[in-house]
Amino acid sequence: MKEFRDKVAVVTGGASGIGAALVRALLSEGAKVVIGDVEEGALKKALEGFDGEVSGVVTDVSDPASVEALAEQTYSAHGACHLLFNNAGVAAPSANIWETTPNDFRWVHGVNVHGVMHGIQSFVPRMIKGGAEGHIINTSSHDGGISPLPYQSVYASSKAAVSILTECLAAQLESEGTNLGASLFYPSGGMLDTGIWTTDRNRPKEFERERPGIPSPTVEQFKEASEKAGWTLQFQDLDELARFTLDGVREKRFVIAMNLAETEVTLSDRAKRIGAGNLPIDPQGIPQI
Ligand SMILES: NC(=O)c1ccc[n+]([C@@H]2O[C@H](COP(=O)([O-])OP(=O)(O)OC[C@H]3O[C@@H](n4cnc5c(N)ncnc54)[C@H](O)[C@@H]3O)[C@@H](O)[C@H]2O)c1
């Protein structure tokens, strides 16, 4: 899809961070956008700040009925969806797996993995039936999709699942001869100052930790720990990242990520370690917070 003018785009998690930047980029190209986000107050506030044809539906992507309602409202308002960004995501506090709780996994995998799956199940049949050219963009993370941070096991395992799901989806859409494609989006280019650092704001009571939690680090704590570990942090502008993502969709790239040459080095290093029967990540190489 070369041209986004008058195309209908659905962005989950579009009230904040990367999703909001995607909404701004889509609107600036003349697309009509529907945001599905669970945080009602933030959604309302975000909608007031956007410029263009945009609406919002309070949606919990972890609930199939809620995502189905998002699809129904999108189709009754616009009669189509050409671009689906399964972007909503949350993260659990860092912990060794044996220190996590079932609810850490239920919540994070419910939103990050089941949320993407619900988006595909509610929208793709409608998009296929509509017959128009369309694209599904699933947001993964280097943390899991490329190389996991061991102390981020809940989040990393959810994003690894998103990457594999999207690979299967793209292959299926092509082999079935549909007019749809899929891309795997890795937010990249540096550190991203988004709401993910306060992700617990969206954690529902029913998925509260069964034991007192390990507090999530703030951006400042992460900066401090990284500096101690000798890492130089550089922040990526979110609007530039969103424009880069739309270019990736235009160019039908399956993997949409900045600095892919570095990713290739990481992956070939992992492949070598795996080929030798070894643990692909260096347990000492990652700063703990
Ligand atoms: N920030 C990063 O460093 C980074 C890196 C790689 C990947 N990602 C991924 O990018 C995506 C966007 O995250 P972000 O960094 O912009 O964080 P963010 O917190 O700013 O945005 C996430 C959005 O998702 C919404 N959301 C949360 N739970 C939801 C639910 N159940 N249903 C619907 N919406 C829900 C939030 O309200 C919020 O608007 C996520 O999938 C995240 O995992 C982020």
C-alpha cells in the first residue's frame, strides 16, 4: 500500500507512546484512524490533541468480546479497515521466573499475545471479505523477538510469541492468496521514553500480583543502571520512528526495525551459540536493576 489517504487504520494502544505517534503519522498522511485503548481518560485526552479524522473506542485487547466490538464499531463507522496496528502492550516487573506469579503471566501474555491474536481473529476475516488491499502490523520487541533480557522473562516470552505469530500470519496471508500482508514492527533506534515505564497503571485488580511486587524501574533508574554498566543511552524520537514504520508498510517490509545491521550481528551470534549447543544469551552481559 503506497498511499494512506482515506484509508482506515485501527491502532490499539494509540492513546500513548508509540501508538500515539503512529496515530499522528497516519493522520498527517490523511488516513482515518480508530484508536482502541483501555485507558479511558488518556484516550479522551489524546483524542483532543490529534489533528484529523480520528475516533476512539475503549477497548481491552485481552478480551475477545471487546476487540470484536472495536471491529464492529470500525466497520459500522467506516465500512472497512485497511491497516491494523496491534500495538497495545504492557510489561511485568523484572524478576526471576520463579519469583513471578501466575497473574504476571496472565496479564502480560493476555494483553501482548492474546491481544494480538484477538485483533487478528476479529479483523482479518472482515478484511479478507472486504477484498481491499490491507496490512497488519504487530508490535514486538527486540526484548524477546530478537534477543531476550533474561530478567524480563514474562515480557520477553510474550514478545517472542508475537514475533512467531506474525511470521506465521504473513506466510498464511500469502499462501492463501489474500490481498493482505503482515509486518513485524520492532520499536527501535534507541531508548523510547513512553508510558511503558508506568505500565502498571493499566494492571487490572483481577490480575494483581499474588505477592508484593518488585517495583518497576523508572526511566531515571534505568539510565543510572545502564551508565554504571557502561552503556551509552540515546533516545529515539517517536514521531520519526512512526514515519519510518509507515515507510516500512509502504515498502512491504516484513521486519520493520531501525539499525537492522546490528540485529543481524546479534542474531548470528545467537545462531553460533545455538549451533554449538550453548545458551544463546550471555548471563553476565545484561545490567540488572
Ligand atoms: N517503549 C519501549 O521501549 C518499547 C520497546 C519495544 C516494544 N515496545 C512495545 O510498543 C508497544 C507500545 O508501548 P509504548 O512503549 O508506547 O507504551 P505506552 O504505555 O506508552 O503505550 C501502550 C498503550 O497500550 C494501552 N494498553 C495497555 N493495556 C491495554 C489493553 N489491555 N487493551 C488496550 N490497550 C491497552 C495503554 O493504555 C497505552 O495507551 C507495546 O506493545 C510495547 O510492548 C515498547
